[in-house]
Amino acid sequence: MKLNYKRTILVGFAFFLICAFWQAYDNTIPLILTNKFGMSQTWSGVIMALDNVLALFMLPLFGHLSDKCTSPKGRRTPFIVIGTLVAACALVALSFVDNAQLRHLRDVSAIDDPAALSVIYERQKDATLLSPGGESFILGQKFTEEEFTAIRSQTVTEDGEAVTDPAYTNYVVPARQACAEAVTRAHPATVILFVALLLIILLSMATFRSPAVALMPDVTPKPLRSKANAVINLMGSAGGIIVLALGMLFATASVQNSLMSYTGYFGVIAALMLAALVVFMLTVQEPRWANEMQEQSVAAGLEDAEEAAHPTESRKLSADEVKSLLLILLSIVLWFFGYNAVTSKYSVYASNILHKDYNLTLIIAQAAAIVAYLPVGFVAGRIGRKKTILAGVVMLTVAFGVAGFLTADSPSALMNAMFALAGIAWATINVNSFPMVVELASGGDVGKYTGFYYTASMAAQVATPMVSGLLMDKFGMHVLFPYAAAFTGLAFVTMLFVRHGDSRDIPAEKAGDTDMTVEELTND
């Protein structure tokens, strides 16, 4: 049995636009919240967790609703189309509210401007502030006004290299953020409108994530889903890496652009999402492809004709299968606790602790994942999904553990290597975990079980930005990577006890007795 790669790639355009959006969202929204609205890491984490709170009930709900949908366009396609259109339009609108807040900050927003620094000093000289490293200081006791206004965002080393001045990130940035917080309190309507638009965006994205992901198993036989999920994730990574490249083009990680307008950047992201949607709508024929998958599964002996004739019916799991499902979901919670803490906070961590361009580091992680996706799918077919996932969790724990010891003085190549390892590890985990969950589902439950998968991942993502943000506020940003490594280590232990959902559970005579593609089987 062979995977239809062309169809899988076309189905993957839905995941492409989802990942493009979330890459932009995770990288820029924390910076807007802290730099322009003056929020603490804890409150920024609360806002960043909103999408995950909504996802806890919306992803299972809309996954189940899409199972029951009888649209001529298919069960999943209508959700994908409507959700994308609303999210793209609201994203552009969000940038205009961001610009309104920037206008409120015009007295203090000019980077490296002595006049703006003087205003910041006068407003905050008696305030007790906290540096990114956890140092508490009173600005007026730390610097005179002349000393403070002389600080610049970049300094030149003896080698002639321009680097971020630690005095700037440790003292100027917290003072400016304190000014931004005061402005936000004086003009609360702006932050209220900003959060309201965020909610619209997050609601629209939540309506179609489960349907978009469930479409892959709808059109792919069970033994091929790890390979297919590798392709889907490859498409998602392509979306993410394009957005990271756009971030470098727009210099979103530059210190000089910490208070930039995001209208152009968000406009390009919205256009990218809409372009991917157009390709999806013009090429994907969901109802026909789903029917052909059922026919292929019957011909290969993976399903009986009765089950294929009623693809929307459910089945009851055995007690042992329920136990495995719960353990898989718990493992997902744990590794997302670690991974999402890093992805939601790394742009802030890299800017304040490492003084590096987060876009480049994340591009390296994405590139490593892209290289790994297809090989990982083949490896899982040989040794099983469980062993493959366990190897990935070990690699992720090592990457986060080593990264925790790196500082601004560490070689950039070492952090890049750790993120490359993390990218490979995450590909290894991601390719196989979702197929393990839907392996236990019948055709009528794929959307619901997709919702279970995302409930587990989002439950972790609700808590971990807030918990990691609270710890970073209390103990300094250096706790981020040790925190992440601890949770991925726990995920390894939990995954050891899983017994079902592995591709090896499918008998060889069922999984490998045909080389027929969908086209050959149906004379397409």
C-alpha cells in the first residue's frame, strides 16, 4: 500500500495556513503585550493562554460537529473556509489597534532617542523595577539622568561587531515597559479592543483546527497515517519557516523595531493564509477522496465492507484501549508543557537573555524538523510509533537541558545546534502522536478523537505560559529551559506504559498485501 503524496500535500495546505498564523502569533503577540502594553510575563502568559482555554472545549466541539456535517463540500471543508476568512480579516484589524497604542506611546517610543529616554527617566526614576534577569532596582538610584539617556540599544565590541547592550535590555526596557503599563491604565479602551479582536481571531481559528487535522485520516488508510502526518507536518513547518523568514525580512526581532508597526507584517501573513486557502479550495475534493479511502481500506482488508458502508458510526473501546488512550493523552500534556513554554516565551528570552535574533534560531529548528519529518515517518513504520516517540522525547529533553546552561556569551552555533536537535525531536514526536490517538477511532469518531488530542495539548498550553511566566517573573528568565526539560522527562516515563495505538498493532497481512494506490484502485 502506497501513500498518495500529491493528495496529502494538497490536504496539508489547511495545516500550512494554520501553522503560518500561529508562528506569527506566538512570535509577535508576546512582544506587543510586554513592550507596548507593559504587561508582566505573568499577564502576558495569561493572554497567550486564551487560545488554549478556548481550545479546551471548542476543538472537541467543532471536531464532533464536523463529524456530523453533511455539506456537499464535505465534513471538514466548510469549517476551514469560514474560519480562515474571519481570522485573516481580524488579524489585519488587530494591527490597527496596535498602531493606536503606539500613538499613545509616542513620547517614549523612539529607540535610542535622548528626549524619549529623558521622559522615561522622569516618569520612572522613583519606581522599583525588575530586570529580565530578576534584579530589582530603583532607576534613580541606579543611574543619573545623564547616564541613563546615554545608554543605547547596541554597542560595538572590540571585534567591531554590533551587539545589544545589556544595560539597555536590563534597565531601559523595563523602564519603558513601566511607562507603557501606565499608558495602558490611562487608556484602557485600547487594550480592551485589542483583547476583543484577539478573541475573535482565536475563536475563528478554533472552529477549524480539528476539522483541518481530521481531514488527513479521513482520506488516508490507517497504516499510512504516520507517513501522511509527516507530510502534513512538513506542510505546517513550511508555513512556519516562511513566516520566520518574513520576520527576518521585516526585522521583527530587531531591538530597534521593538515598538514597530505590524500592519505590513500582519497584512502579508493574512495574504499568505488566504493564498493557501485558495489552493486548498481549488484542489481538494474531500467527499470523493474520503469515499475512495474507504474502498481502498476494504480492498486491503483493513476494514470490512459493513464498517466501510457506515463510515460515520462509532465503536466502543476496550478497557485496555481506554487506558492506553489516557496514557497517550497524558504524555501529550507533559511534552506540551515543556515545548510550549519555550515556544511561547523564546522571543522574549532570546531578546533579553541571549541577545540573539529569535527568528534565525527558530528557522533552524523548523528546517531541522522539515528534514526529519519524512524519515521519521518511515522509521515509525519499521520500529513502531511508540519507540520512535520515546526517542524523540529523549532528544527534546537533552536539547532543553543543554540550552538551559547557555548564555549571551555562549557560541551562537551551540544554541542553534540545540534548537536543531529540538526540531528533529519535535518532528519525531509530532508525526506519530496524533496517529496513535486516531488509530483507536472509528471513521465516525475521527473528528472527536482529533478533539481529544487537541484538548490534551491545549490543556498544557493553557497552564504552561502562565506557570512559566510566573516562575520567570519570580526567579528570572533563566528558569525557562530547566522547566521545559523537567516536563519532557516526565513524558518519557508516562509513554513507556502505552500498549495500543502503535502501527505494529496492524497485522502485516493487512498492512502490506497491496501496492495499489487510490488512483489504481478506483481507475481515477
